[in-house]
Amino acid sequence: MGVAVLRDLRPLFGAIRDQGARPTCLAFAASDCHAALRDGWTPLSCEFAFYHAQRRAGLSPHTGSTLEAMLAALREDGQPIETDWPYLAASPADFSIWTPPSRVGPVYRRAGKRRSDGFDEILALLEADQPTLVLMMLSDAFYSPDSDGVVIAPTNEAPDPLSCGRPRNPE
Amino acid sequence: MTDYRAAIRRATLAAARLHRDLGIEARATRENGRIDVFEVVARLAVPLLFKPLDGLLGAYLRDPAPGVLVTTKRSLSVQRFTAAHELGHHQLGHKPTLDDETILREAPFAAHAGDDLQEVEANAFAAAFLLPRWLVTWHCERQGWKTVALHYPETVYQLALRAGMSYTATCWTLLRYRIIGRSTAQKLVEIEPKTIKKKLLGVFRPQNYYGDVWLLTERDAGLRIEGGPSDHFVMCVREHSNAGYLWSIETLAPDGFALIGDARESREPEEAIGAPVTRRITAQSRRTQTGEMCLVERRPWQPNHVLNTLKVRYDLSGAEGEGWSRIERRYRLETA
């Protein structure tokens, strides 16, 4: 069984980036959705977005972000381009020195909107070529797709809220 | 009581002297953080034999030459304490003695009117020899345990396992070092190890609780465990599944270990997306075995890129069997 592509938004995005072992999946996803909505492709600084989301939520750089704080960071603080504050390979050991560069170029803001969950709405957004950030629970099988890229979970393997560090109550 | 206090002081000094003379601190802290009493007895050329003794834990003999007998009918930690007790008799120049369960019932470093001075000394020697203060410090530093952690039975139990001493003797030894107070020590010894094991194993209920339950974390990397053939291992490791890195459990030899639990826990804020979690893998040894347990954290699609490794060597031979100790047999084979 292969994957039938009905709508392909990949041309709106750049190359997939690697978050390494840091808890920045939401920052990457939000940042790239934001960049995909702009003309052309210029990756934006997800370090900047992550920093401001954590600052707003009062969370350390060693833990994940909240959706509310990430949306607020993109809306209020915006993001410069990636090269203005390149992504750090590892979480800062010293929390106190984790601050954005004193000078960054223009910052771009985006008022993202939280939607109710529902598969139909996600499909409608994608049909409308609207980059969409979907938060979902995974199970271990997600990490081992078959050669066609299809994830087939064993019958006894339920989605685990903690399998990808996701919250217990998904958005 | 002055005599008793002097006896305990004399015993602890004798234990410290033996540590110094044989370079035991350097050796124990270089290896697995436990003092191999059987090896020390072998180095002192005191014959030590294990026999299925009835009603006795051990004996110290002097005629025609000094020697030690230890029962085969008890666990390794009891055998170790008994051997250390008999070694105490030897080092302190005591007369021959037959030792029964009393040596386990009496708190080391404590004495009551009417107690046999020689037994008080030997018990104090055993505890000070097997768990000197520097060894407590070494384990605490390695594990990141603050003093307050030693007020909890789970921590004291893990210390006891690593040092190879009984849980109860460990409690009393911590009192001796004034790491915990008397009321805390009293509360701790009233808690049975079985209760601690149950808590560590969570919902899993083994057929019996004879085996120990080791709680292993990243801080145990490189450790060599000496345990029993039915011991359990609860491996609590930080997992970056948020970034695709999963601890691989396929490396647990399926013929040697039964996987009895695999869960993830999080202490992060519930609404935080993408936070690392704690993976809690529980396995039970199926048999007497020695080997190496190696868990690796990596992305399934990047098998050659390993983020973290937890490697632990184990010797799950359990209690010594009849005859020479395992280390003595190895020495004799090497020199044959």
C-alpha cells in the first residue's frame, strides 16, 4: 500500500531541518509554516521563536513549548531570518546566557489562529493550499514506516501521549 | 557501656586499618563501589569455605589454623555480612565462635547490657568494613543523592544493593555516620524491603519477592552489578522521543531477560509540546547469568547515530555455592 498524494504543499516549504535532540519540534513546525506563507522561501529563526515562546510561558529551554505561547511569540515578537540567530545544536547549558543577538534584521510576524480539531477542517485547509500545523499523538510505529512510507501500528499499540513528548490532551 | 563504646571504636578502627593496608578504597571506587569481602579474605590467606550449615550463618575457627565457614543457605548479602563478621573475629584476635541469626538481628554499632563484647565488635567491624563512610559518599556523589535523599527507603535500598549490604544494616550504618537521625533510622528499618520492591515494580507482581529490584539510571553507566538470578531491573532513562530518539530494548537478551514493563512518564508541564520524557523499562532476569546490558538511544531511521548509551555489566550468580568462593576458585585456577 503506497501513499496517494492528493494535494502537495511541499513546494511552499524548504528542505526539512533537523531539530537534533532539543525539544523544539513545535518551534520548527510553526516557524516553517510561517515561512511557507511568505513569498519565496527564506527560513526563519526558530531559535528566536522558541526563545520567545519559552519566555512568554516561563518555561526553560530544556522543555517543550505551549501552542498558546508559540502563537503569541509569532504574533507579538515575530521572527528574523534564520541566519540572524542560527539554530543552536544543543540546549544552552547556562539558561542565563540564552538571549537573542543584540542586533537582528527585520522581524516578520504572523497572527496564527488556533482551530478546533477535526479531520475535515484540516483537509479543507490543505485543499486551500493553507500551510497547517497539526498536533497529534504518535506511537512508536510512527518512527518505523514501511518502505512506502506508510505507518502500520501493531494492533496493541495505541497512540501514546508521551511517545513524542506530546501533551495528554491533544489540541 | 564504656566497654561497648570502646569495643565499637576498636572495631571500626580495625576496619579502617584494613582498608588502608590493602588499598581497598582505591580499588572499590575504581570498580563497582562495593568491597569484595571474599576477595579480601582470600588475600589475607584465611581459608573460607561455604557449607550448608544448619542453624548457623557462619563460624570462625582457630584450631589447628584460622578459618571461616559461611552458610550456603542464605542470600549473597547475608553471606557477605557473615564473612565480614567472621573476618572481624579474625582481625580482632577473637576466640573461635559459632554465629547464628543473632548477628543480623543486632544493630551494628549498638550494644545492650549483657551483650557479648566479642560479637558487638565483630558486628561493628562488619558494617564499617562493608560500608565505610567514604563508600557512602562515593555512591551519593555518583548518584547525585543529597543527604535528604537518604531519609527515603527507596534510596537507602538502592545504596544497600550497590554496596552489597542488607537494607537494615545500611540503615543502622547511616545512623552511625550521623547521616540520618535515630528516629529516621528506626522508621526506615520498620519498612520491609518487600514493600520497597513492590513500589519500584508498580503494577507488576512477581511470583515472589526474593529477587532484588535495581533502579538504574544514566548515572549507573559503566557500573558492574552483582545480584541474583531472579533480580529485576527498572531502567529509568531520559528519552528524547520528542525528537525521534527512542531507547532500543531489542538489545535485552530475550533468553536472559523477560520484559515485564515499558512505559513513559513525564514530569513536564502537561501542556508543553515536545518535552523529553522518562522511559521506564522493567526487565527480570530469567536465570543465573553474567554479561553486559547495553541500551542505546537513537532514531530508528538513523541506526548509526547514537545519542546516548547505557551500558551495565552484570554478574547475576547470586549466593555463593558450596566450596570455595568464586573469587578464590579463580585465584586458584590462575595460579595452578
